[in-house]
Amino acid sequence: MAAGYQLGIEIGGTKLQLAIGRGDGDLRALERQRVDPAQGARGILERIEHAYPRLLEQSGVERREIKAAGVGFGGPVDHARGMTLRSFQVAGWENFPLAAWIHERLGIERVVVENDADAAGLAEALLGAGQGVSPLLYSNVGSGIGGALVIDGRIYRGSGWGSLEIGHLLVPDPRPGCSGMVELEQIASGWAIGRQARAAAAAMTADQQAEWDVLKHAGGHPSQVTAMTVAHAASLGDITALAILANARSAVSFALTQAITLLAPRRIVLGGGVSLIPDDLWLEPIRHAVATNAFPPFRGTFDILAAQFGEEVVIHGALLLNPAHSLI
């Protein structure tokens, strides 16, 4: 284990997390915030700068004890130069020198910037549901959808700027009346699930809206509809909510079967906010569909598990990105 503490940061489409730890699965302190994508990258950077002193105070760790920082970023990155290339949810991250910014503003000498799914996959491979298993295919389904392949404890990066962009695979559009192919994120991400529910609400009469469980759980405000409000209504047997989740599961299952054909992983771990939906509405049907439709010679050679670290999976991976660990 590396001497001293590390700062871990997760930057997502709607979520920001900062933590202090040693990369051993325990957190000395954690701060989680919701962010407004409309404020862009600048708003998130301001939140990081303001949160860091509070996090140090909460942890009882002094600045001089923070030896490195790791960032799990929600989008493609240039790992070698510590730059974000873009975000598909938040404007302002194009070719941004994030490692240099953290070094300058927070005073941390060594900074590693990695895609959030890669960081999460590393955490699950080394500390979580994928321990002792290789290759490990990880996919996070949250505000966006990403993936990671970890082979013998090392992140596979393809030609250098990332790989396993599962969310951008083309899948058959499962929505009624639709045909052709569509990106997975457009059907199964948290934002896509919420968007489908809001579209369904817009097609209802005022009386139907007043009785719809999705809107009831969102306090009657369509803007507050999320994947979790849809899941809540689905758990009550709401037909429309069940259909929206079925579309998302169908698309995820199709994407995973294609990934299995190409990569033949030993284990698949599913994380991200959407994967916190109860197992009977998410993980179990996906597991069954993938097992049924996978390339026949590969059936029975893999299993599918939920991420062990839940919402904190990226932050644990970010703490493992300390160069002193020599993991990647």
C-alpha cells in the first residue's frame, strides 16, 4: 500500500464525489454532491475547489499527507496527458487539462485522469466483485453508459484514448413503432429512461397524469422524473413503467451479448446508478436474457454480478489510480 493518502474524484453527468483514502477499499472521508449540467465544467471545477478543504477537515488529514490524486471522469480522456477530451452530458470539458488544473489549484503533485468506467472496473477487479477473475468486463449504467475491460489487473485502453464504449454501441431500437438501430445510451441510460417517461406523461391527459405512479413519486413534476421514479412505479406493477424498463433491459442485454462474442470475459460486473434498481427489475432479467442469447460456445463460461461498491465504485477506482500502485 502506498504511503500517505490519496484524493479520489468522480466527475459524472449529474454527480460529483470526492474522497480521501489509501486505495484499500476504506474511505477516510467522502463528499457527494449533485451537480447542474447547465453550469458546465466551470461549475463542477468550482465545486471541487470549494469541497476539498471541507473534505480535509472532515477526514482529519493534512494537505501535506495527500500524496496523489486520481480522477474518474465521465467521458473519454487522454490518460497520458491528463486531459479530458469531452463529456457527452456536460459542456466545457473539451481538451481540458484536468491534471494540471488539480496540481495548480489543489496543490497535489501527482494526478492521474482516467475514464470513470475504467476506474470503476479497476476497483471491482482488484477490490470488489471481480477479485481473482480475468478478463473482467465492467459496465456502468448511469446518466451515461460506459464500459471497461480489465485483464490481469490492468485496464485495456485500445489504441490509447479508451475502449469498451459500450454506451455507443448500436442496438435494435426496442420502442414500439421504432425500427432500425440506435445508440445504447439513447435507450438505457438514466437520462434516456427518464426522458421516455416524460414523453409518456406528455401524451397523457391531465387526469391520467394525476393518477400515474411515476409522476406521483416525482411529486407531480415531470422534470423530477428519473430512472428511480420509473423503477418505483414498475415495482408497483405500472404497465408503462414496466415497458420502459423492459426496453432498457433489452438494449443492455443485446449490447452485452455482442461484447461477450468479441471479448469472452470470465465475469461481467454491472454498476452505475440505474443498476441500483431492484434485481428483479434489472439484474435478473438481464442475466437471463444474456445467458439465453449469448454466442452458444461461450454460454456457461461467464457470470454476471452486481458491482460491490454501488455508488462509490468510481471513487474507489479513482483512489487506485495513484501511480505509486503501479496498477496501470
